[in-house]
Amino acid sequence: MIRNTLQSFGLALQNIRGNLFHTLLSVLGIVIGVAALVATFSLIDGLEKFARDQIANQTSVNAIVVSTVTDKTINNLSVRKDSFQVMDYDRYAAFRAGNPLITRASLHNSYNREIRVSGRDSAIGAMIQCIGERPPSDTILTHGQLFEPAAFTERSKLAVVNTHFARLIVGADSIGSILGKNFQVFGHNLQIIGVVKDKRLEVPPTAYLPISLLSSEDLHRSPPTLLFEVAKTEEVPVLKTQLESWIKEEFGASSIDFQVQSQDFWIDQTAKGFLIFRIIMGMIIGLSVVVGGVGVMNVLLISVNERTAEIGLRKAVGAKKGDIRRLFLAESITVSAFGSLVGLLLGAGFAMAAIPIIRFFADVPFNAVLTWNTFFIIASVAVIIGIIFGTYPAIKAARLDPVEALRRE
């Protein structure tokens, strides 16, 4: 059986070499379809990798985020809840202090406010970042000092501002002079004790203050988000389970107001989105592959007519119907595989050529990715197309009567 199959593929290769130009024309549809599939899948895989990297850069893989669910769905409409629980500083600090797995944590929310600083008549627009720890790690202290831990527990009326905030108040040449000035927000008169520089560009004027100063009404107006980070990835599910249990104990039936998400949630959602996109594009582009398969069937039907005498002779010397079917199926699969290989090379070349164009217009570190899944899909396409569109010509050839076939010569 194996020997006969190998002989069939050998004869198929001889026939293809004998009609190379004709074969190339017949598989042109497969070449174009496979090339489009390879280019599309490699670009989508590259886009998915880029998205994963961006998510990982924004939030650590070892992080867990707790957010407040403020909306509910009624009649397929999302509406804000009449009441919901929020996480305050005291609860946050209690869980933070009692869990040794946590290496980094934050409790924060933000507001956009109009700010008036003492000694200045006009107001400025600023973002108010309310935090439960020191300012984020992407800031650098340039003047004054940062919050001491006691500033959060004692609800000290202090603030740290960024350089953009300070420049608008005292000018770029005397940023340090803003230290000691006061401004009012949320009913508190806050004293500026430090200035930080942002590593990121295009950051708005920002003031940081202890979130412990906020009232319950302020917290409900903009529910804070918690973030806990552990040292090892395998500790994430452990902390997540502990956190969910703690929220249920702390809030009881109202624990449904909180959503606990780890980084793998966002990665899974991204993967599902790209999978749907990949399936849709594969179905659309697959139409051109089907057209190519029709071309393969057409060339094989022509081959059956042209080789009628050969088929009759093979049957006359003892070839069985299965041998004839195997011969033409082998030729169909070989032709499809040849077209798929050419399409694979063209598609990969197109994807590589598209990278500098994408980088030029989008200005992002994007790369196409050729995965083993893509190669597996292309190999499967070659075999399936060969079998589906080679079956009818193979059956037709096997059914030829040897006497009638020899007469046609």
C-alpha cells in the first residue's frame, strides 16, 4: 500500500514536470489564495503579539486589578446603579498590611478640576490623582519631598505636583518656588510639598494627594481602582483567591459590586478578539483558495481525457481501480502542495515587505510573525484541496473501461 502510494506520487511529479507551465496556470488561484492567507495570518499574529506586549507594558503580568462595577444591565441597556460599594483607604491598607505576598500596591482614582493656587488670580485646569501610596514609579522627584507613609494614615492635607502644574503657576525658571503654596480641592486646603517630573510626554498638569482625604461621596463619584502585584507569576492565582474571599467577607452580598481581574483576563480577551478576526479573514480569503481548487479539478479532468489511452493500458496490464484513483489523487495533492508552497513563499515575502510600510505610517515596533500554526494550516489546505477537488477526476479515470479507453487512441 505504502509502496503503491509512493509510486503514485512519483508518477504525479513526472506528469507535473512534463506540463509545468500548464500546472502553474492551473494552480494560480491556489497560489494567490495561500499567499493571501499566509500574509494575513502572519500580520494578524504580529498584531496580536504587539497588543500583548502593550498590555504587558501597561500592567505587570504579576498584577491583579480590583475595579468597582458601577453599572447594571436592564433590557439590554447599561444603566448606573442607584447604590454600590467602593473601596476606601482603611480597607485597602488593612488588606495590604496583612498579606505578605504583595510586593507593590496602589489605590487610586482621578478627577479633572479647576484649581486656584494661593497668590495667583487666574485658575488652571488640572488632573487630581488621589493615591494610596507614593506617586507612580514613572515620576522623578525634582524639588521638595514625597509623601511619608504617615501622610496617608493621618490624612495629611499635603500635595505633590508635576512640573507642568508648577510651570503654569510660577513659570519654568522658578519651579521650586511653588513649594509651600496652597490650593483648595474637595473642601481641603492643601499645601504643596514636592514637585515630580514625568517620564512620559504629553502629561497634563497633575496634582497628587492622599486618597484618604476623600469623603464617601467623592469616592462614589469616581470609584477608585486597586492594584496588587506579587513577586512570582505562580502567586497570582493564590493572591486572587485570597482577595476574592476577603472581599466576600468584608462586603457580604455587596461583593458583587467588585470585579477582580488578573492580567491573563486581558490577554485572553485579546486572544479571543484576534481569533474571531482570524476566522473571518480566513473564511473571506478562503474563497480564492476554493477557486484555485476548481482550477486543479479542471486540469485533472483535462488530464483524464488526454491520458485515456494510458489509463486503458494500465488497466489492461493489471492496474486496479484503486491504483488509478490513487494515481490521480496523488497528482491532485502534489499539484495543490506545489501551489501552496509557492503561495507560502509569496505570502511570507509580502508580509516582510509590509513591515517597513506599517512602521513608516504607524511609527510602532511592529513585526510580522510566522508561526507553526500557519504552516500547519497551509499544509492542511494543500491536502484538503487536493482530496476534495481531485476525487471526482480520480473516480472518473478509475471508471474508464480499458477496451473503450484503448480504442480512443
